[in-house]
Amino acid sequence: MKIQSEAAIPIAASFKSTFRFGTPDRSNSPNVVVVIRSDDGAVGYGEACPVPAFTSETQKSIVELVEERVAACSPDATLSTGSRCCTT
């Protein structure tokens, strides 16, 4: 199985009421939905919910990370060392 495509889709999830935990109060959440498709038709979905106050991650940094790391595993991508990843 090889990764055929990947997508990191930023979304803004709004809450009906303010969500409180720790010190942050949140009325929305800048999440990222991740979709990965394989060459055999399998599709995987994931979600990241960055909370900069706790992890220093942002919606932008997560999108960049997925694009950088997962795109490097795509069948057409070659790592700088000349080897491929995520292939069997």
C-alpha cells in the first residue's frame, strides 16, 4: 500500500457555548481535518485540534507539518537522501 494523496483541510468549528478548560476560554476551534488516500482505495481520516496555550501548535503549523511529512511519503516524492518512505 502506498499513499496516493493527502490533504490537510483547515476548518473553524464554532461552539454553541463557550468551552472552558484550564485557562483558555474557547468559543471556536481552528481544527485541521486530515484525509489520506492509498493506491488501493483505502481512505483514512483524522483530526488535529491545536491549542497553542498548551502545545504551541497552531492550525497553520499542523497544515505545514502534514504537507511536509506526509507529502514526503507520496509515491512521486523522493526524500533528499534519495530513498522513499511509506513504501513496502
